[in-house]
Amino acid sequence: MDQKFISSEAIQNLLDRASGMGGVGGDDRLQGITRELLEALFRVLAKYEVTDSELWDAIKYFQEGIGEIGLIVPGIGLEHYMDLLNDERDRLAGRDGGTPRTIEGPLYVAGAPLVEGDVNLTSDPDDTENFYMSGQVTGPDGEPVKDVILHVWHANSKGFYSHFDPTGEQTEFNNRRRIKLGDDGRYSFHSKMPSGYSVPPQGATEKLMNALGRHGNRPAHVHFFIEAPGYRTLTTQINFGDDPFAHDDFAFGTREGLLPVPNRQGNSVTVGFDFELQRATAESEEEFSSRTRASV
Ligand SMILES: [Fe+2]
């Protein structure tokens, strides 16, 4: 279809009216965003000769797949795009350094036990290797960060997270803890080695990945939030550098600087990893994003 159709007065009028432009009241920025999103969508519908049935099939896909929106968002690269966008905003503001941020994913649960010392994360039996991780949280000048709360969560050896396990086998907060660090910023914990996982079979995310000729696998990984007064809260994860999907993560969560290769010896898998936080320049940077999260 001729793209001049989109520029026609009838379509431009429709876009103005649909986004509330030219009327009284409404939020200017939201009107602008709505108009540009709608115009991009209208263009795609015209360019690809999308039929009524295809449009309604797409709407049905989102109606039925909304429960997996937390997987679809990283799967289509949107969550990683926000990391890249925030990196670029930092670069333009002259802020760099520190451990790279990367996607949170949809499986954090608030309220995990707050513990200290050399911590065991795993409450449930799991017949797999033991995982050991330790290191230090420092600031931009190498100073140990005080009063750190390190939130850590990961899957079990079947690739399932507690609170989201379809087998119902895991107890509350298995492989989830908040660790309160001492003044030296050092942490150490051990657990049962997580496995990588794939999106739920026959679910909305898998349907989309299949249709795009992609897969829905993630390498084995461990998630972190690191918060401390005066520092910017870091959302990140380490992915095991020797995992077959280390460089082919469907969720785009793997990043240079976050792919340590573990030391594997017998039944033990060990990673040493130091985190470097940026200083906060506003109080809001010490908080978490307003994302909806599960809590207990
Ligand atoms: Fe994960």
C-alpha cells in the first residue's frame, strides 16, 4: 500500500482525535506518545496488508498470553533495550563505570529472609552440584560499601524458581535471600547449582519464539539487587560463562562483564565476583523501579 495513505487528511485527523490532541485537557506527553505509537502501528498494518482476521488474532494472542507478559517483554528485547537506553543516558550525562546493569526478569519475590554471614540460600533438597559465590561490593573509588543489602535469587537444578514452580515442590523462598553485609562490603553464599531454563512449553512466549524462528532458552544465571545508602541501586545478574546459551540468551540478559566462567571441581562450582556500585546523584536512584513484583 502507498504510505501516502497514512499522510492523508482523514488518517491524520483520526490520529489527532484518537490521541486527544487538539481537545481540552489531557496529558501532552501521553498524547504525543499515544499518537506516535498509533501512527507506527497504522503504518505497519498498511505496509504488510494486515487483514481484519490477523489483527484480531494478534489481539487474541495478547488477551490469552497476558499471563506471560513478564517473559514476552524480555523475549522481544524490550527489557534489554531499556538497559541500553539507560546506559546511553548515563554516557551522555558523563556517568560511567561500575558493574553493568542487566534485566531483572519477572521472578523476584519481595520479603525473602534477611540473613548475615556465610549464607546458605537453598532450603530444599536438590541432587546437583554445590554452588559457591563470594566477593566484595565497592564504590567507584574502590571503597568498601557500608550497609549493603544484597538480594539474590536463582532457579533450582530443574530451572524452576520458588513461588513460580509448576511442580509445586519448592518451599517458600528456596534459593532466595537478602544478605546484610558488614562494613567491609564482603559477601559469600552457597546454594545448589541453578540450571538454565526455557519458557513454558506451549505458552504465549514459546509460540512467538517458534513463529520468529527463535528459541526460548536462558543460560544458568543468578539475579541480584544491590542497595546501599548513598549508592545507586544495581539490578544485575551473572550468567555462567561456560553455559551453552551464554552467548545466545533469549532474554538478552547476558552482557560482557557479567559472564564469569566458574571454577568446576568435582561437585563444586565456584565463582568469585566483585560488584562496583555508582554513587547516587538523587534519592530516587537508591530506590527500586516501580515495577509490580510478587511479595509474600
Ligand atoms: Fe532468571
